[in-house]
Amino acid sequence: MPLFEVAILDVPTKKEVEEGTGKERLAFGPVFVVAKDSQAAAMRAVMDNQADMAKVNHDRMQVLVRPFA
């Protein structure tokens, strides 16, 4: 199975961007995950790190996955 690198960003709301107070921030990662595809890698990273995910607003999170090569 291939190796993937996964990171999670906390993305600001439109209102925060308009007001100039919102900035993207790295909420989690990057971590390395072995999975069959990028979707499985994203799910595995989120599910395996539930304690860290409790701090992130799930409506505003963006999961970034790329193959490690």
C-alpha cells in the first residue's frame, strides 16, 4: 500500500476573512499514513487522532492529502 502525507487546516469563515481577522492555520499534522488511496488516508488520519480533532471545528476543517513519493 502507498504512503500518504496528511495535514488538516482550520479555514476562516467568510466573515472573518472580510474583517481581516481570519487566517488559515495548521490544526493538525502533517502525519504519514499507509492506506490504499487518498480518501482512506484522510479518514484514517482523522479517525486515529480523535483527541487532536476535538479542538478543530469540523465545519471549517480542510483535509489535505498528498502521496509521499
